[in-house]
Amino acid sequence: MPRQLFTIGYEGTGIDAFVADLLANDIDCVLDVRTLPLSRKPGFSKNQLLQRLEQSRIHYVHLGDLGTPKPIRDDLKSTGDYSTFFRKMDKHLSAKKKA
């Protein structure tokens, strides 16, 4: 069976509910694309998240190169122009073939 890719965020949830959602949906690997995998929210900084996921037998991979660079995020916040956002992200990701 081919692998599937899903997206998930963690705003508005705690670490236990986040992990429960992953387990309920048979997710076995989390690919963290945050450039800086830090969070003020308990349990979501890289090392804490890695440990918590490992406890639940979920693999953790950090590939920050695949995340949205700050200038692109800032531009989207100020303009709301998703067409430009996706065009810039396509260009950004096309340069990240190795990741």
C-alpha cells in the first residue's frame, strides 16, 4: 500500500491530545518542517516532542528546509495573497530537492 502524507497543526491542542490524534489515525511518523522547532507551548519543542512521540512509537524527523521561510510567511500575513504564497513556496521547495 502506498504511503500517505497528512498535515496537522498543534494550535489549540495539548501534547496528549495531539499524540492521541496521531495514534487514532495510525500515523507512524511526524515530519517537523518548522525552521526552528521551538514552541512556548509545553511538549512541542523538538526534544520534548521527540521524546513524547518515541514513547508512543511514532518516528520523528526534523526537516526545517521544507518549512515556510519567515519572509514568505510575513508576506502572506500582510497581503493575504495565497496565489503569490504558493508560487513562492513552489520556488522555495524546488531548490530543496535533497531534503
